[in-house]
Amino acid sequence: MKSFILYFTIAALIISCNKGTNEKASNMPMPIEVAQPVVKEVTLTREYPGYLDADAAVAIMGRVNGTLVSKNFKAGSRVKKGDLLFVIDPTLYKNEVVQAEAALSTAKAQLQYARDNYDRMKAAYNSNAVSSIELAQAQTNMISSEAQVSNAQAALSTARTNLDYCYIKAPHNGLMTLSEYPTGSYIAGVNSPVQLGTLYKDDIMYAYFNVTDNQWLRQQQRKGEVGKEEYITFALGEDRYFTRRAKMDYLSPDVMLSTGTMRVRAELKNENGFLRPGSYISVVLPYEKISDAILVNDAAIGTDQAGNFIYVATPDDIVEYRHIVTGSIVDDTMRIIQKGLQPNERYVNKAIMKVRNGMKISPYTLPLQKSHTPQ
């Protein structure tokens, strides 16, 4: 009986000690990560969808009749200004040039004879050897011969032009499209020119996009704060982003009533030929610069019926509910705080669902991690 009483007394003491330990542990403040706002200069931007287009897209036309005897490029390849692209059978047009040269030589010989005859008739008329009618006839023949020479020269020029049309060359550097006409096809281009392909002049590219009129007016009001040259970001494929500097060179003079937007064009260089016409892009346009922006982790901001809020850690390590006015996202994860938080205050950075207004916490701060630039 005594041993039972002793056992019961020991068990009661153990339970009492455990209860005291649990109560003491429950009274300890919860460790909560806090952080101070980041204060720095930021440039606010807005993203617009757009597309790229080449500086020029020139239709390569066949302007004469004949068989397409050769194509001297690979479809989709880059060609240089002056490169021979197509050859249409020139035999007929070479013959026409020879005929036109012969006709011109004949006309020049006839003109020389008419001029000599007119000079002789003038001398004879001065000596009363011929009549004025005969002199006028000689003059008429000379004028007619001059006209025949002009016609022959024009015919030769036309024949040479048609012969040149047989050799179709690149008007500038660029990319050639696929031609629908294989070698051996008959090209009937005299009455209606036939498009043999398209040459894209892509050393200069243009980015086209639309901005809202209000956004543009806001940017113009702060023109002194934002650089004249803007950065355009291209999203070419999944997780592939390329940044290029572009210069805006066109703004539409009117606002489209249906959308309330203005058409904008930016010019950029494409020396390596990587960018292609028709590519969809994302255009990042800066519109405002803030010198001392207050930034917090966007994940630390909560939302309730009153709007956005944040938990602030007071100097006494007490959690304080604070209503805030937020701005734009910066660097994908940080949010601008316009009202409700001071730069020297601390806020609950994580586990905002575990804290409440008036709660005592044990705050700790993690060291800032250095960002690494991918190689």
C-alpha cells in the first residue's frame, strides 16, 4: 500500500513538471522573419505586345516573257545587293538589241546623208540652181531622219532594258523567300509583271506596338525624367528573352477611337540577322522614375475587405496591422509602397498567416543574398 502511494506521488510530480514546462514554452514569443524596406531609385515600366517588321519588303518581279532558266540563290538564304537572283531566257532580247543597234546605225547613216544633201541644196539655192521647194524638201528629209534616229535610240534603249530584265538582281542586302516558280517555268511578265519572290531588307528592323493615350500623355509629362532611348524586350520562344536598345521614331498623329490607343514605331539595328520579320515581341516602355521608392516583398502583403495591409514589427517586437497603399511591381517580386510604411520600419516578411495584430514575436532577419548573373 505504501509503495502504491509512493508511485502515485512520483507520477503526480512528473505531470506537474511537464505542465509547467509546456506553459512556459507556450508563453515564449514565436520566431518570425522580418525585413526592412528596400529604398532605391526605380523606373516604372509598362509592357505592350507588339511585332517586328523589316525595313523593306521588296517584291522581285519578272517583267519579260520567257523561260526561267536559273535561280541563283537558296530559298531563305541571305543575299547581297547586286547578286544575280533569277535569269529569264535572254536569247530573244539579245536579238532585239542587235536589231535595234542595226536600225540605229541605218538611221544615223540616213541622217548624215540628209544633212549633207541639205547643205548641198542650200549652196545650190544660193546660186539659183534649185528652187525653194527643192530646198524645203531637203530640209524636211533631214528633220525626218533626225526623228528616225531618235526613234531608233528609244527602241535600242527599250531592247536593252528588256534584256536587263532577264537578269534579275538583288536591289539590297536581305533574305529571299521561297519562289513558287521552278526552273523551266514560263514567265509571262510583259503585260502583267509576275512576282518571283520577296526580298526582306532586315538590317534595320521596326517594332510596332500600341500605347494608350493616357499612358503616352503621362510619359510626356515626365519626359525629362525618362531617357529618350527606350529598351525593348523580345520574348522569342519559351524562356528566351533578349534585350535590345531601340529608338522611337514614329507616333501616330491620331488616337484610334475604337481602342483609345496610339500606334508607335521603334527602330533598331539587326546586324547579325537574328531577328525576323513577323516575330511577336514584348515591348517594355518606361514612363516614370521614382528616386526614393519604398519596396517590400510582394508576398508579405495581405488583402482583406479594407484593401491591402502589412504587418509591422514595432520597436517592442509587437505585431501591428497596418493598412497600406501599394504601387507597381518592380523586379518581379518587390512591390512599391506609396503610403503606410516608413523606410526605417520593419515588416513581417514571411508567415503572415501565423501572426495577428498585437502579437508578441521574436523577430529575426536573414542576410541578403547576392544575386548571381547567369553565364
